[in-house]
Amino acid sequence: MRAAEARRVVRTTTVPSAVADAIEDAVLVTCWGRAAVPRSGYGRREIEDVPTVEEPPRLIRQAHVLARGLYALGLDDDAVDKMMRRVALDSMPAARLAVLRALAVAEGQTTTTVARAARLHRYVAGRHLEDMATVGVVDDLTEHDDKDHSWLLVGEEGDLIRKVVGAGD
């Protein structure tokens, strides 16, 4: 296919509503997973301010362009859905995604069990869990004087994370 023809096909291709909804869900999860949580550069690296969560419209537009390109190449709905979910999730930090995947599998896990499942050092997993709690998608069920906190995904956001992350690659 020539370049001009390929551009025409991409411009005239539409993304079915079911795939568009799946793209939007994956992008929302990505925005939470990419949230910037300002921490002190010294000492215990305490959280210093509210997190900044990117608004999804820009990412959704970019994802739709990619999805139209995949359709123009001849991929079916299932293949486009899987590819777009993978692209979205892979654009967040790998450690954040690993922590969210570990929590999507089982509720009420401790920092240690999440770290093992995510194959991360306990300290790294704990920081990402704290960050996600600050964003509001994870809850710490433990009193702060306990050493090994217990975490779970919460609310509609947690349900969406389970759906998107648990859908597989």
C-alpha cells in the first residue's frame, strides 16, 4: 500500500465503540499509574504534596490514532483491544504496573506479598503502594505502627484496574 493510500485508510477508519471504551478504560488506569507523587529528596522521602494525575484526553486521542492504524493494517477487534491495552499499560512505570497487577490478583496483600508477586524489593513496592494510596486507588488497611501494611484496590477505580490489568496480554 502506498503512503497516500495508507493515510486515506487511517483517516476513514473508525474505532468500534466497544474497543473505544476499552481504550478509555486502559488510559484511565495508565493515568493513575503514571501519577507524579512529590516526595522529599532527603531522609525517609516523605510525600510532600498532592499527586498530579494526567488528564486522559491527550492519551485517548493518541491511542485512537494508533488503533485506527492497527485496523488499517487488518487487525481484528480482539487484536486491537489487546494491543492497545498493552501499549497503555506499558507506558506506566514497570514497578507501578507490577504492584497494580499483584493487587489485582488478590485483595488484602501485605507489602511483603505484593513485593514478592511483583518481584520488587519490599522498599520499592512499599513506595509505589504509598503513591497509589495517595492517588486514591489503593487503601492501606493497617495501623501505621505495624511493620507490614495490608493493601487493597478500592472503589470504582479499583474495579477498573482489576478489569484492565487482569484482562491479560
